Amino acid sequence: MIYALFDCTSRFIGEFMSFILKIAYVFSPFIKLGNSVKRAVVPFFNRLSAPKPSETTFELGKWNNEKLVQTKYGLLSGFSDKNSWCWKGIPYATPPTGPLRWKAPLDCIPWIGERKAKKFGNWAVQVMPILGSMGSEDCLYLNIWRPKSSERELPVYLFIHGGGNSIGTSAQSDYHGNVVADKSNMVYVSVNYRLGAMGWFKHPAVTNSGSPEDQSGNFGTLDIIKSLEWIRDNIRAFGGDPNNVTIAGESGGAFNVLSLLISPTAKGLFHRAVAESGLSLIWSTETAEAQSNTLLATLLVKDHKAKNQDKAAQLINEMSDEEINDYFRSQSPYKITKYIPTFDFGMAQWLNIFTDGTVIPKAGYDVFSSGEWANKVPLIIGCTKDELKLFGCFRKDPPRNSREYDLVWGYRSLIWRASGLDSVVSKMNSNSEVPIYAYRFDWGSLDNDGISVLPKTRGRTLGAHHASEIPFFLGTGMGQIAWLIGKTHTKHNRIGREKLKKLCMKYLANFARTGNPNSENLPLWFTWDNTEKKNKVILLDAGLKDLKISYLTDIITVQTVVNLINSELKEPELGKILSYLDENIPFGIKEEEYESHFFAH
């Protein structure tokens, strides 16, 4: 009776959410108009209320367990957020607007008097489904939570939001830091940074002058580095230890964590790292310039300066560098981002993180194999078991809860693990003794008997999906993703879920303090060891009431997945599944290694 009632409730929630989305689409034009008005009006009022600039910086204050804090750049007034203090919308750099677009970020402008820090700063410019163009180029803000205590020299935990480096914001409720600050006794920082073509952009006519950083094209990466410099210079005023900083990020945020590990520009600014569900994707400057040229051609066509892409290419050849630079800089950021194709959840098909030779080494992630990379710090790195089911459940083909659905998204999730976990860590471990703690998050996935702790059929449809570990690592609850996938955290699975959350948060708190997640009375988390049959990956899981911790000893490669497919499938099913796998995986990427292995068939 109880389960029948629960199924009925789940069905109602799903139908209600579908109804809400349909209503949103109907009103989408009005929502977009409202956003346009907001973009035009809000900056004007923000300028009126902004404190006056100061010609000098200030002496850093000491933490005294109060909401008023003296930073190097001015006074900040925060507020009480449950058992923590909070400061939102703190500027960490000069707004990258006007001539500072596509330039390395500059230090924050000091201000006179007290600055209220009670609202989140602007989102970075992005295009969201239904909502349209959002955000602002003036987006370089961070947020801080810390426990209510007089304690100083607390570990600092910088979280970098996800969204494929083209959407997202630190204001998302999933990323709030009050629980981490209180339960883990840390200073928690979240940060906004430039996204998409505003954050990663390289064109010879636009980025060929200024400092090497200005010419790098890696402006989003440099924004995060600038936030780390701000932390180094200011975090003691909040009771944090600038010599014990952990960087962490999920999805696109993890892409950035991996890139910061190899960035000489970030050297010495952090001391530990956590990469959740990242990928080792990186691109040459030639590829970066080619995509910028494609965008230029698109803009010229949309502006009716050329009839089609071919005519636009001819026009570009006739334009001088000065004309191209002036044209790009005359375009609004909303227009630039609007005409970039999108895929899952509105993420832009825009490649990011370039091997420019200054911010990111020319060798890219191959430096891991050499044993010599810029920031050799202890690392927690991992993925979820069913990463790509979050993307698959919003696609019509293959249909949900079919054999094809299970196979396609299961194989794609293995490929994600191969790229974002095993290949990266194997390289690191081949020539270095840096401690690396690898995990796979399994909560919600089907067990060997086909049973999941998730309600209804969500164990099969979603399982341990992309981003499902965030509430367990940060203690924030399901957050905004529930609007997309429905409720997966229920009374039925609460006991086991809470035990796993407590364990994950304890591991991360230990790691942020010492570089080692282990402590008494916790299941042992082994460091990764390339040696055959050695424990490599801890499985983080729980049943309805108890923890289910185990270990993996295998190393997954793309070839491993190829062999698995060939052993499990026969024609005609094999050809059908390969045809599904021939489509672009989420983030718009087809990896060369992936293609060469699969389609040799």
C-alpha cells in the first residue's frame, strides 16, 4: 500500500513538473523580455549604490567572529546564515568590461566605506533554455562561509561550479557553503568566472597584444587563478589559512581543477585538489583560433554582412586585424553567446582550456606522464558509476528503460571514467609518488540484483548519475536538480543516505586539513597504485540503512570498453549500439582515441 502510494506521488510530481515546463515555454518570450529589461536597468542602479573607489588599499584586519571584516580592498559587511557567517558577492577583480574584455583579470578596485555583502554577484554571461541570455560581463565575484567561532587558520575550500565552462553560477543552492563551514569547520569559498566565448577566446586579430596572459585565451582559467590570489591576500581576515587551500570542482569545475594542476601561473596558490566527474579535455591554440573564426563568420552572416558562411570567409580574408578586432569588441556578449550552438542543458558547443604555453603548457596533460607538473599536490579524483544517464534520460533515443538505453549509457559512462579518472591517474602514478585518492560514487545505481535505493524506476533511468555526489560532498541536499529529475532523496533511503553523506564529508574535511582523507573509525581509503591487483578506487555507496564500501583493482581504458562491447554483443545488436555511440557524447566531444577504437569495427 505504501509503495503504491509512493508510486502515485512520484507520478504526480513528474506530471506536475512537466506541466510547469510547458507553462514556462509558453511564457518564455516574456521571461526573455524581462531578462533584457533587467540587464539594462540593474547595472545602472548597481552603479548608484556602489561604494566610492579608494586610491589606496588597506591593512588587513584580524578575524574576530563578527560580520564586519576588513579586507585589503575595503570593509565587508556579511550576515548570519544559520550556524555560519556568510559574505556574498565579493569582488575579487576589476570587472572585465569594455577594453578589459578578453584580457587577463586585474586586481580588484579598493573602495571607501562599508560594502554590503548580502547578495550574490552577477552570473557570468550565458544562454539558458527558456530563460535566454542571462548574466553580465561584470561577473568576477566570490562568496565566503565560515563557522561562527573565534578560531583562526582554518583550512580553506574553494569550490568551482560546473556547467561545462559555459553555464552555471556559484549562486546555485547546491553549492552553498553553510553546511561545510559548520560541520567541517572550514572556510568555504565559491566563485564565478567568465564562461564560454567570454572566458576562453583566442583570435590573432583580438588577442595578439598585451601580456602573455592577455594573449593566452584562457581568461576563465585566469579568473579562477585571480580568485586564488585574492584568497592568498585576504582570507586571513576571515580566519582562513592561506597556506592550506584546497581547490575543488565538479564537471566543468573539475575540468578547471585538472587544468590548474598543470598551470605554472597557479603555482603555489593551492595545496590540495578535488576533481569530481571531470574530463581530461584540452585544445591547441590553432583549434581555439579556428572556432573563433567560425564564430566571426556566423556573426557576419547574422548581421547581414555576408549571405552565407562561404561569403563570410571571403569577407574575413579581406578584413584587416583592426577591423576584426573592432567588430568583435563592438558585439554585445549576449549576441556573441546567442549564436553559439548548444546541446544538453543549454551548454555551449565551445571548446575551452587551451595549450597556450603560458597559462597551460604546450604539452597539456601529457606532463602528468613526465612526473613534472606545476602543482604536485595531494588529489581526490573520481566519477559516478552512471555519469551519462543524466544526459540520456532527457533524450528520446534510445528510449528510457530499454536494453539499448542501459547499454549505450553504461558504455558511455565507462568511457567517461576512462578519460576523467583512470587515464589521468595512471599517467600521474607512472612517474610520481603524489598521493592520489580515487573514488567511484555508486549511490543510486542498480545493485547485482537489479535493485536501487532510488524510488520507482529511477535506479535504472538515472542511477548514480552525473552530479549526484555533490549533496553528499557538500551536505546541501538535492538542490535545484530536483526540478529536472524529480525527488531521489526520500524518507525511504534517508538512513543509509545520511550515513554516506557523513562519511563523504568526513573524508573531505580530513583531506582539506592534512592531504589524507583517512582517520580512525573510517573505512580505509587506499592511494591509487598502478600495480596489478592493487586497490585503486574506493566505491562510495550505501543501502537503505548501511554503508556499502568496497574497492576496485582494475584500470579502465577505451580499449577495455571496446573489448567489453565485443564480448557482450553480437550482430545485429552490436551495429545498432555502435551507431548510437557514433553520436557526440555530452559536452559536444568525440575523442580521437574513442573513435579510432570503436569505428575500426
